[in-house]
Amino acid sequence: MTTQNPPRPAEDERRGALRGTIDGVRAQLSTSQKLMIFVLSMSLFGLSNIILEIIPDPSIGPVDISVSYMVFVPLTIAALFSPFWAALGAPLGEIVFTDLLMGDFSGLAEVEGYLQMFLAVFIAGSLIRNPRSRGQIALGAIVLVLVDKILSAIVDLSKVWIGVEDAEFVEGLPESMLALELLGLGVDVLMSGILLGAIPAMWLIPARTGRSSR
């Protein structure tokens, strides 16, 4: 006598569903769960940024050796639940908890930062098709930082080119700006993407997989 196990859903399936199954059926997100993910992402990412604001940032010459944000926080929520709703909440948490409460709100410029972080978290979370794959998790953490910082660098360099009629009027300005942006990108990938991104996320996400829907 043989028994057949119910077919398991594909691990790579990503349709806005919670990770894991309940009685062999993949759990779909309800309206209250979407709101929960949004608020959870907003509050946790905002609180993590407040902690980073308290820690002093060492610097070597013109380069700050600092952590921009704790990448593993929004990445974990995006990988376990829904990239879209996690991406909506994370940048809003940074604005509310860090910029407004710490007195660093810059008005319309915050829209730029919100869109950058939204795209970064959404793309990185969507790349993690299997939350048990440490390779995908590491790739997602690095991609999150790359998307956010490259978009920020493009905007900053565009402001210089647009703001200065003739970029060559200040000798070496474009080259020095590009060099600083590349150096800062390398520091952000190392500190935020690897140290506080890939390393904790590769342990946390697989450990929580299957428990988030219980």
C-alpha cells in the first residue's frame, strides 16, 4: 500500500504570497496582512535608522566609513512576505522616524529618496525566489545597495552637470565627483550590503522561512 504525498508548490513561485504553506495550500495575503507588512517594514526600518544615527561615523579623509542603513531589515520582510508592501513601508519609515524626528527633513527632496529605496527593496526582494537559497539572499542584499546608491549617484552627478553651465569651468570637478561616488559606493556595498546585509540575512531569512505563515 502506497501513499502519495500532495504536490508541493514550486519554491520559486512569487505571487505576493506569504512564504510557506498551510495544509499544503499557499497562503495568500489579505488586506490586513498587507497593512501589517507595510507597518512592520516602516517601523522596523525606521527604528534601525535611528540606531545608526546615534552611532558616530568615522571618516578617512573625504570618505565616511559608515553604515547607510541595515539592509537585512527590509530585505528579510520582503523575502518572507511581499516585496511590494515591504518596499512601500521601508522608505516611509526612514522619513518619519529618522528625518522628521531627528530634524533632518528636506522637503520635496525626500520624494527622490523614497522612490530610490522603494525600487531598491522591491527589486532585491523580487530576486529572492527561494528564501532558503543563501546565494539569492546575498545577491539581493548587494543589489539593494547598488540600485539605491547608483540611482543616488546619477541624480547627484546630474545636478552638478545641470547646475554648472560648463562642467569644465571648475577643473577636475566631474572627475572628482565621480571618484568620490565610486568610492562611497564601494564602502556602502561593503558595510551596508555585506556586513549588515548579506551576512545577517543569510542566517535570518532561512531560519524564519516556513514560520512566518503560522
